[in-house]
Amino acid sequence: MAKASKQQATKAETYKNYIGGKWVKPQSGEWMENRNPADTRELIGLFPASDAEDVEQAVKAAGEAWPKWKATPAPKRAEILYRLGQILMDRKEEFSTDMTREMGKVLKETRGDVQEAIDMTFYTAGEGRRLQGYTTPSELRNKMAMCVRQPIGICGLITPWNFPMAIPSWKMMPALICGNTVVIKPAEDTPLSTINLVKAAEAAGVPSGVINIVTGYGEPAGSPLAAHPGVRLVSFTGSTDTGRIVSTIAAQHDKICSLEMGGKNVIMIMEDADIDLAVDGTIWGAFGTSGQRCTASSRIVIHKKVYKKFVEKLTKRAKALRIGNGMDKQVDMGPVINEKAVNKILGYIDIGKKADGAKLHHGGKRLTGGDYKHGYFIEPTIFTDVDPNMRIAQEEIFGPVLSIIPCKNLDEAIEIGNGVKYGLSSSIYTQDVNRAFTAMERMNTGIFYVNASTIGAEVHLPFGGTKATGNGHREGAMASSLDIFSEWKSIYVDYSGKLQKAQIDNQ
Ligand code: ADP
């Protein structure tokens, strides 16, 4: 995304930051362009290239709004979220279209993204009448013990471009229901979808200052948000490298920090698998969203006995994939997000071919000319005979590149599957219940599927991963996301009328 000149800023539609209930220009007067990755001639709009000064204003507004929002009963907060869910439903088509234009993924996938935000909003609203703590017996007589969830304060949310409405909703909804206020810094490539979410929240009646959005680049806008002393919690989703920077900043200020980062997800296909089903799952998992999901299936580990048959069928299907502008109903796979992503993905394809010495079986090129001339299109790419230690089998590529690794049995498949630094999602295709349960138990990932691809998370189950994928938190699912966005307070009520000492008086 390029910086825009002042002249352009007067021509294209210009969007603003939302701070303290007002849509305001960036203090610096700097804007950034948002262009359609399928056709960069289309300028979606100009968005604030915000900096620390805008973040300062947003945090101030969030701080001013907090006492009143915190004191609003949770069922009342929930009523606003129900209205927000309804607005998102009513405007689903419009928001999906905007998202395809700015992000590139096909319309049926952007509809899924908006739907996920709707699901998350309604699901979280239901929590307004729960937000449960618990009571528990005290070890002493005439003493009561209980714990309740407390709001945390101002939450700084830093989000990526691949799910530009769903991921902000995973963070924003639980933050709000718990009684926090937020400042969100969406990805520079997809600010419109997050602005759409915030506009819907404004229309639903979220009070001024409870949600603030500051668009801009990572370092000038994201870093000051992570570092701001007024921000008590930082919730980040993005690459592992950036997550490490963000958590380092947060650690210096003793902040609560939840990180959702990379993946190198594996589908294991056993010799007894339904191969057609496994091919379906692989096409969807590896090439859906052009491979740009943290849960994308980037590795196939397959039993030697069915390797050839699977590769043949998969290749036929990959060749048939229609690549193009996601607005076209006939298209299966859209562009990748930007030029930097093209270079990174082509760089990995080169590494696969040369340094790694894997066999480039299908694809491998950027599509240029004709309808592809002004976009960032890469062929669905399949490497075969991949060794598990090759870089293409170890590192997150975040593009439509699949590595197929042969194996001799389930034990070896599990060893290869677990043999990466990430631990987000994994799956197995098998008809054998014992194999399925063995893999379920032994795969060290936060998400596991049987006879399905590595993607397809639902909002009411914990989402997140082990190892370098995260720092132990889970989003989605009530208990886990409330655990991020609230703090426990333990309360002891002694009605004995005398001094009672825990651990001492009851011995
Ligand atoms: P990707 O490499 O996939 O674009 P990133 O992890 O770099 O993803 O970006 C995820 C989010 O983190 C985006 O909103 C981005 O602007 C933000 N970001 C990038 N660099 C920094 C940084 N140094 N400090 C804070 N936020 C950052």
C-alpha cells in the first residue's frame, strides 16, 4: 500500500479515524492508498496514515469512555451487541463486496468472513447475561468465597488483513461485553472492512469513545498503540515476527498480551482414506483464500501406497481452478494481497526448486497479461517429493503453495506433522477410528480435524495454537476469550465476627 499524495487525497473517497465518537482526519494530514489487489487500477479509497498523535487521542477517548461503559450492566451492553449483529446481517452483502474489493478473496469467502463476525457478535451478546464467576466453599467456618470477572481497561487491538472483519470481531466483541473500551489498528491493506464494522457498531449505539479506530501502518500506528501506558491489554493477530515485536513492546510496559500468529498446518492422509474427500479438503485448505490463512493446509503428509493416486487427482483439480477477480462468480481463487506477498511467495517457490531441491509438480508462476495484468495472481503451486526438513516444508509461506511429503505409516506422519515450530491446526483423513484417535491425541496443535481440512473453525470453540503459534491464549469460545478480556477478582466474606487465619486456624 503506497502513501498517497495530497492531490490524490482530494479526488478519491477519503475515510477517517473514529475517535471519541467523531470521524476525524489524521493529525499529520498523511493518507494511505487502498487498492484492489485483483486490479490495482481500482482505488478503494484513502485512509489515514495515522501516527502516535492519533493513537494518543484515541487512547484518551477510550479512557474517558471507560468508567461509564464499565458501569453499564452487562445485559445492557449485550443489547447493543444484538443490534450490531442485526446490522451486520442486514448489510452482509455490501460488506462482503467491499471486502472482496479490498482484500481479493472470492465473494463466497468474504460472505463467510462477515458471517463469522455476525456469529461472534450474537454469540458474545449471549454472554451479557452470564459472564459467570463462581462461588466455592471456604476452608473456614462462617466465611464465603467467590470470584468474579472484572473489566481490564483499554484494549489495544492489532489485526491482520486476511480476515479483516472476522478477526476484529473476535477481539472487539468479548472486549466490549467484559466492559472494556478498545482502540483498534487494522491492517494497512484492509482498513475498509474494519471501518465497516466500526460504522455498524456506531449505528447500533455503541457509546462514543467505547470503540475507536486508528488506521495506518504497523510501526507508526501499531507500535505506539502497543506501547501506550494507558493501554492495559494488547491483543494481536498476524505474523510470528511482528507478534514478537508487539509482545516485546507490551512486556516492557507490563501489559497483558495475547498473540495469535503463524502456522504450518498439515493434512495427514492414510492409506485407507477416502481419497476423493481428501482431495476436496486439500484443494479447499491449500488454495482457499489463495493459501493466505493462518490455518491454511500447506503440508500434505501422505502414505506411500496412495501417494501417486492422490497426486494425480489433486493435480487435475488444481489445474481446473479458475483464478481471477473474486467478484466474478466463476472464480475459485483470487489474488494474493500485495506485491510484497508476491515476492515472498515467488521467493519460496524459488527456494523449493533450487535450494531445497523439491520437485515443482504444478504451477509456480505469477500470472501476468490479460485479466491478470494489474493484479497479484500466483498459480496454485504443488511441490512433490518434499523432504520434511526443507524450508518450504518448515516455514510459513502464506500463499497458494503446497508441499507433499510421502510417509510410511501413521507414526511417521505424526512425527513429520509435529516437526515444525508452529502448532495451529492439523487433520487426518482415515476410515480407521483407532488411527483417528491416535492422531487426535498425539498431534500437538490447538485445532485438530478428522476427515476434514485444517480450516473451518467455528466461533464457539477455542481458536489458537501451541508452540510459536501463540502465547497460550485462545480466542473464540466463551471461557477462553473472556479469560483474555477480563481479570479475576477473588472475594472472601468473613461473617464469623472474629479473626480467622487461612491455612492456620483450621489445622
Ligand atoms: P503480514 O506480514 O501478514 O502483513 P503483520 O504481522 O506484519 O502481517 O501485520 C499484522 C498487523 O500488525 C497489521 O495491523 C500491521 O500493521 C501490524 N504491525 C506490523 N508491524 C508492526 C509493529 N512493528 N508494531 C505494531 N504493529 C505492527
